Amino acid sequence: MEDYINTNQDHAGSLTSGSEMNDETFTNELIRHDWQTDEIVELLEMPLMELLYRAQTVHRQFHEDGSVQLASLLSIKTGSCPEDCKYCPQSAHYSKETGLEKESLLAIDDVLDKAKTAKDAGATRFCMGAAWRNVRDGKEFDQVVEMVKGVSDMGMEACVTLGMLSAEQAQRLKDAGLNSYNHNIDTSPEFYDKIITTRTFEDRLETISRVQQAGISLCSGGIIGMGESIRDRARMLEVLATLTPHPGSVPINALVPVAGTPMGERKRIDPIELVRMIATARILMPKARVRLSAGRQNLNDEAQLLCFMAGANSIFYGEKLLTTGNNDAEGDVSLIERAGLKTAT
């Protein structure tokens, strides 16, 4: 097997073929935390077939079972978020234009009923999202902790996204059985203030650090199609790929333009751009579940299959994401089976 990663301190030419390596060395050398922006740009811009080949080579090395994880996503508290994320219909800044109505935190029993329904439909991870800027200690956070306990007791992976966390809150969630915390970085540090001004990029990194220090697996990715450059995309992936450890799952989202938000008039991206991001994420973070996330509803079967070939091995499963539509669940299972893949158990 040929090595296409130069392990010298100078990584110039790191994407070219070199000396032969045995399988164990090959595997170890693929786990890197020192990726440089120019290397990642080179990956994103290389001929598609070459990129897919390299991503598939890495994917088979680490995910030979060919499984796709089905993750169900539920908004447990919707709307009236004080953040000004320009893509998000849940922002209170755009509620008059989007018409999205605020919904209070769902009751614990209602959430657990939906989790059971998702499990019965084949989902192995249940993700709960609340439109908060940060978690406040008190009754509502106590309720979320009980939701996490309930989902964990069902034998499902429990995941939440609640905004910024303190170290103490992260530990409470860990003790309740939380498997994963979602905290997307959205875009590059350099492009970030073009998208969000109410929370800094450093704020996000601080929460990520607290989550990892608590021993919770990190779920973190970003969105493409917001007007960013290829280099911005590379920088976003670089931030994630230089974390130690790498995120356990990396959602790759394509912007879903929502009328009434500042990005409501943007054109949808070419699906090949999404394929390139997934393939590059797979190469950079070999062990992660790379999740094909928002924007999947606009992909035909062939484009989704390219995403699986590129290294995606997780999808959000069910009729909707937090506030936007999603693919038909039966159609998802059928596509996975027709591709000769299997759902993770």
C-alpha cells in the first residue's frame, strides 16, 4: 500500500505517492493533528476522482463494516434565539420575516416518546436541540438532564446542542449519560463575523474545550454555501482536524436558504461541492462519523451515493431537522440497502 502522506515535519508534497508502508504504519500515520491550510486547499481542489479514491481508501481502513448511522434530530425548544446567525430561522432577529413561532421547552415525557419512536424506526442516536445562546442553570436545564438520562436508558446514543456550556454543566450532562455534544463552528475564523456577531469564534472553542475535558464526544462541523471561499472551507476543516482528539462526528451542512433570513436569497450550492467537503473531512479525520446533514433533501440518489463513496457514514433520519424538511425515512433505508451498505446498530 502506498503512502500519500509525508510524515516529515515539512509536509510539502504530502499528497503525492511515496514509500511503501505496512498496514499498521499506514493507519497510524493517517491520524494527524497538524494539518496545514494549503494542504487542505489542495485536497479540496484536486481532481474529483482522485479525491474520491483517496477518501475511500481512508474510509475502508477505518470503517470497513460499511455501516451508516441513522441519527434522529428533534427541536426541544424552538425559536426566539438571541443569536443573529444569518442562516437561521430560529433567530429572534428575523422572526418577523420568517414567521417562525416560539415554542417552549417540550415536556420530558413527550421527548422520550419521540425518542422511542425514532429508535423503533431504526435510529441509534437521538439528538436534541434547544435554541439557546447558552444554558442557564435551573428548571429547564434540569429537565434536559432528565431527557438525556431517559434517552441513554433506552440504549440510544444521546446528543444535545444547547449553546454555550460551563464546565460544571458539561460534567452534569456527562454524568447523566450524554454521549455527544453538538457545537458547530459553522465556518472559518476569518469569515465567522460575516455570519454571526453575537458570539465570537473563541466562545465556540471554549465550549468545545469544556465538552472534551468532560470526556464527552464532540460533534462539530459547519455549513457551506454562505458566500465563503474555498480557503474558508479549508480553514474550517483545519480547526476541527487539529483538535485533539478529533470530533467523534462531523456534520457537513449545505445552506438551506430560508426566506426571511439574510441568506434567504442565496443560490444552493452544486452538490459536487458537498461531496468534496465530505471527502476532505474523511481524509483529515479518519475515525469520525462524517454526517451528511442539512441540504440532503435537495440531493438526488446519485449525489447521495457519491457522498457515501466520499466517506459519509451518518445521516439525519426522519421527516425534519430542527426547522427544515428532511428526506423520506423509508427512502433513506431503501437507498442504503440498494447501495449494499447497512444501517449501524
